[in-house]
Amino acid sequence: MDVGVVATHIPPAKGYGGVSVTAAVLSKAWSVAGHKMLLVASDESIDGRLRPEQVQLGEHADVKLYRCYGFRRWGFGLGAMTALFKLCLKAPVVYVHGIATWPSTLAAVFCVLLRRPFMVAVHGGLMPEHVDLIRRKKPHKWLFYKGLTFPTLSRAIAVHCTSETEAEGVRNVLGENARILLVPNGIDSRDFMVSGYPEGEGLNLCFLGHVQQEKGINAFIKAWLKVRRPADRLVIAGRSVDGEYFEEFQDLVKKSQGAISYRGYLEREEVKELLSSSHFLVLPSGLEEAGGMRENFGNVVAESMAAGRPVLVARGLAWDHLEAMNAGLVFERSEASVAEILRNAQSMTRPEWERLSLNGRRFVEQQLDPVKLGEQVWQVLTQKAPAHLQQPAAERSSYE
């Protein structure tokens, strides 16, 4: 074993979004590179327990799944204690996906106690607005962060961040001398076929993600309803949780009189079909101040560009230079800015759209190759290269 990998959830687990997907992509990239690993994760999935043979990470990756019960979102299960202790005892180095979940916290503590070198990918857990929300409104969780999360993070080889905003959040809690590795998430562009320009009248938009406040989808809909034209359409796909926010979302869907379609959770192939029928993907994370935004990267942005679909995205993630790349449009976190960007998208010509599509696909192919990015992380993880704060690929490149 060259490395032990810890994740709370792992594909094909359903319902747990970008963190689990990123864990799989990076593990597959390391397996392709010939690095041998053992991954420990919970068996949690919203449609039934996973079995190890279902988790396909490549020939060099073994998988150990422990039984999850109770606090499913945090991957709780007493079997994690034995599995993670053995992993941290045997692995020469450990890579931990996430913070403040049951397995990620245990792994970090075990690594410190066993003096095992480890790296942590915080996956949005320390985004400045999210930390501020915890400090103000969740005192028990804040004590947990101060007592366990921050002390163990300070002992890591490096904290893996995917955007400058995320790195800022890490520095805010660990200090300016925090060891940070800034490398974006990878995505295999070969998994996505590029379709042509969607035919028909109107502008088709899609949103892929949980229907929750930190994603900002209700605020986006309110702005969209004010500027949409009769033939414009918006499709929402993703998990929802019952509550006031979802009730407000349902009211907005009714108010659209059929212009908004909510399709719930979609399988992978259905997601690709939705992208191919859309002109733009939208990612309004952080549009609502009370949401405690923790979107550090936005894997759906990279996936959309891989599928040749430009993106409308909120400022403050890893995509502030999307317009400089000429691969999409960036809006400020205000209704007025969203409305302005939507009007720009509505007036865009087909040749202009096709240029955005081409540039987005090219960017993913050239800058987000998972094997190349995985090797950057590997060099620091195995301490063959020092941790250093580098400018992410999304901010280095631009296309005419």
C-alpha cells in the first residue's frame, strides 16, 4: 500500500454530491498512475447499502466499507474505528477527504496519535462564510472545530484547497503560515460527449445540485422569473430536503406556470442528457447570504464545460475568471447582477455561444486532466515536493 484514503461516502453512493465524486476521481487517477491504495468509507447510499465490489476505482485500489447507521450524512458507524485505526497504522501516508464527519475526524486524530503523515482536503468545510455561520449560530459545532478539527489540520502535511477563496478560509483559522496546496479538482473529459447547439425557441437553463439555501437556487429563480421570456425554460435536478426552503422552492415552481421543471435526483446518464438539451448550466451558490455558502469548487461547472455547455456562475468560487477564459458568464451576488447576466445570455448569438462551448471543453481537456492534477497532489503528499500556495489552473488560463 502506497497510501491510505479516507472518505465519508464514495460512488456509486447516491445523494452525497461533489465530495464523494472528487474522492473517486482522485483515487482513480492515482490508480491509473500505479499508486496502490486502500480506501475506507461508509457503505451509505440513499438507495441501499453499498458493497465493496460496487466501488470501481481501478486495479490498484482496494476498498473497505464499514456499516453506516444513525447519522448517515456524517458517515457514522462504530466499525469505522477499527477500520480506520488499522488503515492509519499500516499506511505510509494518509489522504483524508473532508472535515468534521465521523470518519474524517477519526482518521485525522489517529494519524496525529500514530505520528502518521497525512493530508486533508477540506472540500468547502472552511469556506469563510460557512465558518462565520458556524461561529455565530452553531456553538457546539464551533467547539468541535476548535477542539478537534483545527488542531489536527495544523499537523497535516498540507491542506488541499481548490480555490483561492477556500484557501483564504483555511488561513483565517490556521494563520497566514498554513501549509496550503492549491490544486483544482480533476475531471475526465472523455466521460462527456459534446452535443451541438440546442435547437428550438427560448433559452434552456439547468441547475444540478441540492435544493438548499447555500446553493442559492431560490434567489436565482426569483431573478429569472422577472426577466424570462415565454419560451425560456429552467430545469432543476437534485436532492431536496423537506422544510421551509423547499416549500418556498415549490411555490416558485408553481408560480412559473410550467416554465420550471423539477426532476429530483437523476442518474448519471440522465444528467448528461439534461446538459445536452440545455444552453447553460447555472451555479448560484452564495446568492443568499443566510445560506452559509460552502461551495469551494463546483464540480458541475467542470462537467458542464466538458459537455460543451457554458456556465452562469456566482462570483467567489473557483470560476471568477470564467469570462476571461471566454467560457461562460459570472454574476455578482445580487438580483440585479443575475438579471443582467441572464439578459446577456438571452441576447447571445449562436456563434458566440459556440465559442464559449469550445473554450470550455478545451479548458477541461488541457487544465483539469485528473491524472496530471493527481500527480501534483501526490508529489506533495509523499513529500517529494514542498507544499506551496500556487495559482489554480482556473485562474492561469484564458482563451481568445
